[in-house]
Amino acid sequence: MTLDVVPPVVSELSLVGRLAQRWRSSLQLRVAATTFLLSGVVVALLGLYLQQRLTDGLLSAKVTAALTELDAGVTKADATLGSAYASDPAETETIVDSLFEDLKRATPTGLYDVALITTSSTENGRISGEISDTSIPARLTASVGEGNKAYAYAPLRYLDGHTVEGLIAGGPVISTGVGPYQLYYFFPLDQEEATIALVRRVLLTVGAMLVVLVVGVAALVTHQVVTPVRQAARSAQRFATGLLEERMRVRGSDELAQLATSFNAMAASLQSHIQRLESLSRLQRRFVADVSHELRTPLTTVRMAADMLHQSRSQFDPEVARSAELLQTQLNRFELLLADLLEISRHDAGAVELDTEPVELQQLVRQVVDDVRVLAERRACDVVLDLPGDPVVVDADARRLGRVLRNLLGNALEHGAGQPVEVSLRAGDGCAAVSVRDRGPGLRPGEAGLVFNRFWRADPARSRHTGGTGLGLSIALEDTRLHGGWLQAWGEPGRGAVFRMTVPLRVGASFAASPLPLDPTETESTQTAPAAPQPRDPVAAVLPGQPGMPQ
Amino acid sequence: MRARRAGVAVIGVGLLLGGCATIPQGGAVHVAHVENRDGTVDEPDSRVLPPGPTEGQAPPDVVRGFINASASADNAYAIARSFLTRAVGKAWQAPRAVIVYDEGSLQANLSGRVVTVTVNQVGRIDARGGFSLASGSLSFQYPVTKDRGEWRIATPPEQLLLSEADVRRSFRSVDIYFVNPSDQVVVPDRVYLQSSRRDLPTRLAERLLSGPSSWLAPAVRTAFPAGTKLTGRVDVRNGMATVPLSRQALRANASQRRAMSAQLVWTLKQLTDMSGLEILAGGAPLDVPGQGAPQSRDDWPSYDPDVLDSDAAVYYSRDGSVRSPVDNPAAGAAGAAQIDNGKVLRSVPNVPLRHPVVAGGRLAALGPVPDGVGLYTGALSSGPLAVVWRAAAMTPPAFDVRGRLWTVVTDAAGKQRVLVVPQGGRPTYVPAPDLAAGDVQQLCPSRDGARVVAVVGQPGQRQVYVGRVADHGGALSLGGFHTVLPDRYVDVADVGWLDADRIVVLVKTSDTGRAAGRFPLVAAVDGWPGLEATVLTAGLPSDEPLQIAAAPGGHRLLVSVGGQIWGSASGIWQPLAVGEDPAYGSPAS
């Protein structure tokens, strides 16, 4: 339920394209994604920091414990070996044995291991448990050898081959006459590793849940805001399609309620204006219809009298005879105008009916051309026909279609300025088009849309000579629209004008494009390109109500 | 509005709960259940890091270094191997048998290309781990050659030479339990295994399945059917030990299965983290009748080789009657009167009883008969005391777990023979070829009835010997006697069994550093010098102690000195009674 957009030209989109479209079209998605990204980044940074602090804390506690043990052990060893006087190696070994048992006894099973290392070639070192003395890294041995109490992180290697991450702390032992000895403590860090892994797991879980929660909250809040906006858009859409009673529901008294109230006020105001305009327009049309109808009666009488006068014009003076002819001509004109007015009133009232039958368009075109032969000869314009080989049959009202074509052809000949007039006929995908091209003065920019208005004249000075009523193109447009077709105009100053009528083959059927181009300059490149639903020339406008506009 | 109030309430509760997630600062006292794991053998060992060969070492030092390095078994004796030539070292397997020598006695002399090493032997450990005392001087030849410019040993001997201290560091002693011939109790067989804790459960089980040491074999039985082997490692996970046996184990009948389970429980109980046992035979759990599976470490208390239970009592003789000290004689003058009298339990008119022993409610004592000494037995509480044997002389009698009474009788001609009086049966002689020549002063069987300790010799030269009771289908014989004390201990006065692994002896020592006079000494049954412990005599009267008695499970050590019986608790001696012939016994039948 999103706002509709003009669908892109290409109907097939890649996945990225679809995603991008979805991104553009949904505020909720954008907010949720942004919140997700931001909160994810923040939570990740916090989690990393927390884990780092915890690790540091755990390890520093271990280091403190290690150094304390080392201190105690070295003190004990110093006390024992520093004053040891051994008369033979066996006694040395006994002293070292008992010292090592002492040191080892301080370690309950498994907490840590002890090693008493010596570089002497005559004395044995000691090591507890299953740990291998190769675990002591050379850099630590070097540092302790320089007299420091030092510690380092290194993997602890055991006799059966497995290793555990650990901390090794070592210090030199003061000994006179024996040694030199170094004391090392090995602390496995597997417990700390397990704790850190647990913390990491918990942080990940909690962080993920937190992010999901925040995104959910953001989506919820956005939903609360977006929903009324969507409602407003939908109401506006329905209003625009003509449902003037459409109103928004007002809930509460917050900003969204204010929006709804304002919308409703605007809709009510628009509705009353439109209704008033419509009723005015209705009144106006009825007036025209009534007046035209009322005028018929006196016109008939006047006509009869004029006819009689016209018949006896030879009996009059030349001026009076001339007057009688003038009277006849103008009355003819008056009658035509009245007929056209009545016709257009019928269209306005919606009281016209289509009388459809299969019509062969080529035949109709030829007949129309024949009908206007007199005018063509008078104007010295040739009519060039461009008709397809196959017959084109449409369901149409022949009379009305013929009237349309006659009007177009008449206009073209009138404005042709002696140049040949081209009439083309083409059948297309579910439709057929007839275009009439003249090479007269053409239309100025913007006039292509005005040309179908009632009583509009391109050049006011020509109005009296042509004998047209000024309603011809309006009637032609209504007739075409009745068939569900298009009537479009194109023109350029100095290059003439093109009027194109496109009708569906079956009444009421829809079609997308006209088989003939509206802009003749583009036919130079392609002859068969289907015309765009919307004319590309800025001069030619699409009138409201014509197909091609958003519905 | 309502939603807002609910939200505030939730936040409040959350803060409250959050405040609870800190270190507790009070609360209930939690009673912990920590089991007392006595008698475990798997404490972490201390290993030796011997130095390797140095540049330009002379051959005697190379050999000394090799012997020193033999104490370190790390990486398959890697450091010791480095003292051998490359070629020999590649194929050399460290021997299992060990010769234990006295540390200060090692001498190494080079002559030609052979280094001769002389040592004073202290004992031996055989390939299966059994220890035996030995003495004397031994010498070994170590041919040496130059290998890549350095002297190296070309042919190492077939036994590993280790000093006593080295053995103490690199071996650990464990007890492997077998059953006595009557299937009543388990008997410990002490062996010495490599002290590494790796695979200790598997090594224990393997040693158990491979049978008893050759010395103990005639005296015990194994309940495992012939050919039973381990089909995999013994894993101890979360306290549960799983022993996978092969199919032969299924052939055992009900009583054999009970004994098998008892053997395994008692053997593996020595591991600290073992709390339960599951036996698999051919992949499926073995059904032990009368016992739930899996077994726990506290199962089979009835198989305890230290048969004495907690109601063990002290018995002594005074003025010819069998007495027991009054309860809790406190130190100080108030207790003197009580000490004086004791509680008279039994006396026979006109028969002064001496050397009373009590077991299972039965009493045995020596009393005079015309022409000699008689052995009186009967119920402790009441009933007649009958004479079951007469002889010219008898050693103090002793009971074993099967209710048999042991003594050594001397006939009028002076010939000594071992006599055993089974419960409710006829007394019989037991052949003891090793004791034929001797002058046996005392013979005391262990409580499990599989071993005996004897004091043999002329006054002033008496020695202690430990032997075993071989049982061939009911026919008993004594054999395998060997000394268990080093030569410096002389003039044994009395001996007793402390527990299934140790004896107590009243000895003097020829060590000039110690005071003269007799003192109690605790020693291992197999003679292992590491277990020797002198009991301090501070507080005892200055007379020489004459008799000693002990019992397992923390009972006081009893010594008869100057006509009184003294008991030691935590090193403090206190007088218990006026009398002699102290002994422990169980009055319950």
C-alpha cells in the first residue's frame, strides 16, 4: 500500500534495481536500515570495549596472583638455597628436593605448576606435574637471567603434546655454592579463556537482541508516523479520481490530527467549488441548448421566407437580389452553426449514441476525399493518399467518422496554402490511425493544445472567409472520444500541421500506441517505430482526459 | 496513559532486578559436601630435569651423567638417550627393571674403554613393578666410544640404575588389589609405576588384569577369568571410570563378578577424581548381582583388607585375667585409679592367662598346663575356655580374617612347627620350610590372612621376616620369607600389623647418630625404605618397651613398657592401663 509512482520504462529490473526501488519508496525501510546500521555499529563498539576491559581485568588479576606466588616462592627458595651449604651432591639434591616439595605443596592439584631450572651441569632441575620445560620461552629465560622477575604469555606445552594458553612468571633465586637456579611458575589460562569466550558469547547474544529491539522500536515508531501519511495520500488519491466525499478520519489532537483536519477542510472547500463550477457549467450548457432549440423555430420561418425570396430574386432589383442571396448564404451559415451548436450541446449533455458498424476505412477515406474535391479544386491543393494494401476494418459510426475526416481534410485544404495535403492511413496493434498533413503556416508553440477549443481561431482575420463555425474540431474531438480514440495535433510555424485520429478497432478496446507518427520530422529515421504514448514534441500537448495521462 | 504507567512500572522492576546482579553479601550458609579422599595416589609428581652431556666430558662423568639422567622418563628418556651413541640411542628402550642403589656409594672408574661402576644395592624393582630389598655391592660395565668427537656409552646395561632418591622421585607406589582365597577380603599388592599421571587409570587396570606379583601369587587369587584383557583405555570422566573388558569377563559367575567389581573399585579408588565405576564386558555393561550399576567408590566396604571395624577394642592381661581399659582414660592424676584396674573381662580360676587375642567375639590366650603351655579358646563374653593344644612352648597366638588362630609351637624336643587352628576345626601343622632352622619368637598373620610377619633369631639378634600364606586348595604352606628392614635395625623385640601395607616393629638401631634403646618403627611390608618412619618416644618411661600393638584407621599405637600399657595419639603418649600383652580385637561376632 505505497504511493504509486510513474513506473519506469523498462518493466524488468535486476535485484539491485528492485532493492533500490524499494529503498526509495519506503520510509520505514530506510529508517529501519539506518537504525540497524547505527545501533549495530554502536553496540559492536561497546561490546568490543567491554570485552577488552574484561579481558584486561581477568588477566591483570591473574598476573597479580602470579607475581605474588612468584614472590613467595622466590623468597622461600632464597632462604633455603641462599644459605645452603652442601658437602656433597647428594645433600644438595636432598635440599633441593625438600625445597621443591615445599614449593609444590603450595599448589593444589592443577592450579599451576612449578619448575626450578638450573644451568649447572652437575645438578638436576625440578619440574612438577606433566608440563614440559620447553614451554619457557627463550625471551623470558633471557630476562630472568639478567636478574629480573618477569612474566610472559606463552603456550604451555605438556608431555603428552597438548598445549594450553598460559602465563609464565619467573625469577632468579639467590644461591651460594649451588645452582644458579631460576624459579618458574606456569599458570594455565584455560579458565580465563573459557570465561572470555562465555563473555563474548553473551555479549554477542545480548548485542544482537539489543539491535533487533532497537530496530523494532524504530520500525514501530516509524509505522505510527507513516501510517497516517499513507492514509492522507490514499484519501488524496481517491479525492483526485473524483470521489469528492472522501475525508480523512481525525483521531486525537496531535500533529497528525491537525493534518487530517486541514485535509478535510481543503477537500470540503474543493468539493463545494467543483460542485458550483459544475452546476454553473451545466446551467451554461443548458442555456445554450435551450437557446439553440428556441432559435430553430423562428429560424425555420425565416428560412422559408428567405427561400421564397431567393427563388424570386430574379424579379428584384439587382441590389435587392444581391441582398436576397446574401440572406440565403448567411442563413445557411446560421443553420450550420445552429446545427453544430445543437450537436455540441448533445455531446455536452451526454445524449449522443454511437451507431457502430464495420467500416472499411480506405473506402471511407476515398469517399471523404471525393466529398471535398470541389474545395480541393478551388484551393488548387492536391490530395496525396497513403493507404495500405490490406483493408482496415473498424467498428465505428461511419457518419461521425466521416464528419471527423471531412473536418480535418477541410481544415488542411483551407490552410494548405496550395501545397499538397497528405492523407495517411495505417493499422496498428488494436487500432487504426488516419493523419492529415498540410504544409501551410502551421501552428505556433502552444497552439496545438488550444486548437480543439470552441470558437478558437488560429488567425482571427480569416474567420469570415472560411465559413467554418469554429466548433468543427471540438465536435471532431468529441466524436473521436466517443469511439475511445485519440485526436491529436502537431504543428510548427512554417512547416505545416498534422492532425492525427487514432481509433480502436473495436469500440471500447484500449490501445497503447498509434501506428502513425504525430511528429512527421521523426519519420525520417524510422518508419515503423511505434509512437510513444506521450508525444515527445513539447508543442503537441496531451489534453486532459486523453489516454496517456495518469488515471 | 495506561501504557505509560505500565512502562514506568516495568522500568522500576527492571532496576530492582538489575540491582540484585552483584556479588552476594549475606544470605544462607551453604553446607559443602567435600569428600575425604584418603589414600589417593595421583597427586602431581615432581620430575627431575637432569643436565645433558657437556662438551669434552670425560667418560666417567658421561656414565655418571647417564645414570643421573635415567631418573627422567620425559619424552621416552630423551636426556638419558643423549648420553648413548647415536646408533645405539636410536634403538634403545629403557629397561623396566630397576636396581636401586645407595646414593653416596656410586663409584665410576675408567680403564681402557670401559667404565666400571660400583654401587651398594638397596633393592630391586622388577619389570612388573614389585620391590624387594637387596644388599651387597654390584658392579656394572659401561663400554664407551667416541661418537662425533664426544665420549658416549656404547652398550648400556640391562637394568636401569637409579638411586633411592631418584626412585622416590620418578616412581609412585600403588596398591593393586586381589582377593584372598576365601573371597572375603581384598589383599593389596604394592607395585611401583612410573610416576607420570598420564593414563594412570589404564595402567592400574592393566596391571590388575595381568595378575599378582610372583611373590604374592600363591597367596591370592584374581577373580578375572583367564584371558580377560582391556579392550580400550580406562577413561575417567566426571568422576565415572569406565573399564572396558573383553568377552572373557562374561564367563565369571556371580561371586566372581562381585569379587571382580571389588578388585576394580579398590584399585581405582586410589584415583582422586574417581567416584563411580562402570564395567563393560564385550561392550555391554557387566551385570554384578546384588550391586547396582554403576558402582560407587564406597562400595564393597566388607572387602576392606584392614578388617578391623570401628568398634575395635584394646585387650591386655593383668594378674592372669583378660582386661580392657576403662573408656577414655584422661591424662592426669584423676585417671590413675582407673588405669590401675581396668575392666576384667575374663579370668579362669587358677589359670593365669597371658597374650589374649580377640576376634569376632572369640578369645584365645595362653595359659599354663602341666608340662607346658596350653592354648585356651572360647567365646569372649561367656562360656568355657577350652584348651585346644598343649606344647612345651608357644608363641603368642593371633587370629586372621577367617577366624584361624596361628601360633608356633615348640615340642619337648625343641622342634618348632607352625600350628593353625581353624574356627571349629582341627588344629593342623603348616609347613614353613624357610623357618625350619630359625628360632621363631613370634608369628603374626596379616588381618587379611594372606601374609605373615615373623620375628626370628636369638635374643639380641632377632630379625623381622615377611612371608606369604600359600593356599593350594585348602592346603596351607608358608613361604617367600624375606627381610624388610635394612641391616642397621637390630634386636627386634616385637612386631605387629599396622595396616595391610605396614608393620610396626620395636627395634634398636646401630646408627650412632640416634639414641640407644628400643623404639617403635613403622616399615613397609615390601621393605620399601621410603616408608620407614620412626615413632618418637618422648614421654615414655625410660624402661625399654617390650611389646607393641597397632590397628588401622587411626587407632592408638600401644606399647607395653615398665609394666604399663601406653598409647600414642598424635605423637603424645599417655598411660592407658597397668598390665601387659596389649592387643586390638573386635568383640562383635
